[in-house]
Amino acid sequence: MTSAVRVQLGEDGADAERVDQLTGYLRGELLERGVAEVKALPAGPAPPGSRGFDVATVGGLLVTLGQSAGGLRTIVATVREWLSRGGRVKRTVRLEIDGDVLELSEANSTDQDKLVDLFVSRHSGS
């Protein structure tokens, strides 16, 4: 059951450059945690007449999962830590697997725990 998680993050008041910087930090943290593949989320097909290169969605990552729910839990734990370091700035993260979406922002830890457990259980294959 190898699949990918689409991660889209944002921060209130941040411009595209800031969001791109934050995305790079989160990507680095995911790689440090042993996530095998983390790429910029492609924005889709290039506009007609443009040169053929991949345009990335600002704030978007495509994270490849392995065979276990442990990989998904690592991703979610890393994202939650990133969210908590936002201080007073509101940050949001949207995780999507096969059309199933988990959005984390201002929910308290207890509510986030419940949402994360439900999301991970739906994608753990158990």
C-alpha cells in the first residue's frame, strides 16, 4: 500500500516567498525524520507556449509513504510540531491522501489527537 500524502501549508499574512521558505523548513524536517521522498507539489501542467519545466505549488509538498502507518504518523507528528512553533501566527496544514483530507490549524491538542488517529487509521490498512 504505497501512497503519497499531499501537504499544503500556509501562514496568515505570509507572502509567497515566506511560505516557500517555511515549506523548505518542513521538507528538511521530514527528511531528517527518515521520510524517504519529499518533493515540491507540482502545480499542474505548464501553460501553453511556456518552456517545459515543473512549476511547483507554493506551500505544497508531495510526500511518499511506505508500507506502514508508522510513516504517516511520522509525517503527522512532524507537521504538528511545525504548527506548534508558529507562536501567535496562525498556521494551517492540509494533508490529503486519495481525496481524504485532514486539516490542522487551531484545534486544541486533544481534538487534533482524535482527528489524527482517525485519519491514520483510515490509511493504515488495518
